[in-house]
Amino acid sequence: MKIIKDKVTKLSFVALLITVTAAMFYAPTASAHGEKSQAAFMRMRTIHWYDLNWSKDTVPVNDTMTVTGKFHVFAGWPETVDKPEISFLNIGIPGPVFIRAGSWIGGQLVPRSVSLELGETYEFKVLLKARRPGDWHVHSMMNVKGGGPIIGPGKWVTITGSMSNFTNPITTLTGQTIDLETWNLGNTYFWHTFWYVFGIAYVAYWARKPMFIPRIIAVDAGKADSLITPLDKKVGLAFGVAAIGIVAATMVSTNEQYPVTTPLQAGLLRGMKPIELPAPTVSVKVEDATYRVPGRAMQMTLTITNNGDSSIRLGEFNTAGVRFLDAAVHVDETGYPDDLLAEEGLTVSDNSPLAPGQTRTINVTASDAAWEVYRLADLIYDPDSRFAGLLFFTDESGNRQMVTVDAPLIPSFS
Ligand SMILES: [Cu+2]
């Protein structure tokens, strides 16, 4: 009876080990990446993405597409988030469904982290090569050290074809052309299997012996020494010597085969070139701002002064990538994602052209289900309920001007 119990214990132990190991290799695909669960203030008061363009809706495997646009690094960056002194321009996708073939800020290649200045606006471009077929949500993204990934707007892109056709050829500095997708993959599989079997063999050797309860009984009885035989010591030593010997020998042979290696390059690029925007000629003062919970609408009272020489109208309010437009002033034809575009979401009490030198106080309402769907309204439950966003004014000749707003937001529940 005792023997059977012992065997059952051992079997369960081995089964558990195999299960845990198998679980490490299993990674289910996630269909969304939680962009809506990122704190609203993070999306509204850090990086403002705008003028975004996804060059394609459908891409065959191996073809490329670009995500381009601009981002404004908000001057009123929250105190609780580290400044974007070490930032990395990235793309938010569910795993390596695309590979990032290149990324640029202000025309400069940025394979490394960069330092960004608060209050500046930058142009960016990310070149992607399609790898895994499917429908994927492709976001712009900025990884900020101490701030986490700051996700921008996402658009669905379909990759067609078969992943088995995907290739990723590169030429190394020594002139060899290799396909990174499959290069030395056999080696990777071999060594994973080898060390897995090696480890299991070591565990199996010890698992043959009485385990857990019999061992603790022996230890408690002062017979711990009797648990390890001279053969056990030899086997343990042999495993240790073999592990070190194999690593040393294969390291020597690898170094012989690949005499020239360089480490992965890291470091920080400074002096990113921002866009030189002319000083805005429109000044905006936020008198008050409230969020009406039942109406899913934000109301702002703004005092606008036109210091320019052409009359202006308010065309758009953009916050966290959600765009509220006054259709009479601005119509979007760039194929911006529907769920982030409120084509008639902006209502202005008096949006007649504001002549140069004039000042006017207007009521602006930005209403759309996106406030709730994108959980931006959660802002009102923050200890520091501030909102921020970009206002776009259009003058007579169609020139656009961007003005940032940043003010407390008071909720209204009726
Ligand atoms: Cu997404």
C-alpha cells in the first residue's frame, strides 16, 4: 500500500512538473490590448497624437505599410508620470504580427530611445512589414521610462496571405545574408530540448527516491545523511561537471564559428528635431469646463481672441485621439477610425468667423459615446480631474492652427 502511495506521489510530481513547463511555452493570443483601461489622464495629458495616417487597410504578408503623423508632447505633463526624457517610439500591436522595419522622428532614424521636450510637436513615421495574417488593431505608441507605454489611436488593419511565406532577410556587417525569421532556428530548438531533457533527467534521478514525507520523517529522525548515498554524490557531481563542460565547450566552438559579434545597440538619442510651428495667433482662455454624465458631453466656455490677420473658426477638438469635429468647418477624409471620430460631435454656440482683433466667448460642447466607450469620462473620479486636448482653428484660406487647452473638469450628474 505504501509503495503504491509513493508511486502516486512521484507520478503526480512529474505530471505537475511537465504541466508547469508546458504552461511556460503556451501563450494564447489576445485580441485587444487594453487601450481603454489606460488611465484617461495618461491618454489626455501626455502625448497628443494627431494627423495620423495608416497607409493601408489590407496588407499581404511581406508587404509594408506606414503609420505616420504628428505628436505633441503636452506641456502640462502630469507630475505623477516621469518626463519623456527616455522615450521609445513604438507601435501597439498584439505581438509580432508586423515587424518594425524602421521608425523616424523628424526625419531622423530612431532605432533607440530618444529624449523629448515638453511643449514641442514632432513628426513621426513607422515602417511596418506584415508577418502574421489576421485582423489587427495597430496603434501608435510611445514607451516612456517611468511612465509606461502611452498608447495612441488604433485602426484595424488586415494582413492577408500565409505566414510561412514571411521572410526577413538582412545582410550582416560581415557580408553574410541571412533570413532573421528562420536563422539558426534549429539550433534554438536543439538547445531548448537538450537542456530540458538534461534538467528532467536530473530531477528524475532524485524523484526515483523516497520524496517529501519519507524524507522529512528521515530528517526529523536525525537520519538525513542516510538519504544521500555515495552514488548520489557521484551522479550529482557528474551532472554539475557535464553542465559546466558543455557550456564551456560550446562557447569555445561558437566563438570560433562567429569571431565577430557586436552587442545589441542601446543608448539615448538627444536633440530630436521638433516641427517649427509658427506662434499661434489665436489665444484661448478656458473659463470653465464641465462633463455632463447623463449626456456624455463635455461643455467648455472659452474666450477666444483672434490676434491674426485672417478670420478663424473652431473646427476640431481632439483629446486622447478622439476627434470631435464641427462638420460645417472641417470634414475628415483621411479614413480616421470611425469609433474615434465624432464627425458632428462638436457644437459651438457661435461659430461664425471671428474677425482679426475680435474676442468672443463661446460655449463648446463635445459629445459622443466615445467619452464612455473609451472610458475618458473616468477622469472625473481622479483626485486631480483635469482634462487636456488640442483645439484646431481654421482660417479663411484653410490654414490650421493648433492650440492646447488644459483645465479642471467639473462633473455634472444632472
Ligand atoms: Cu487596440
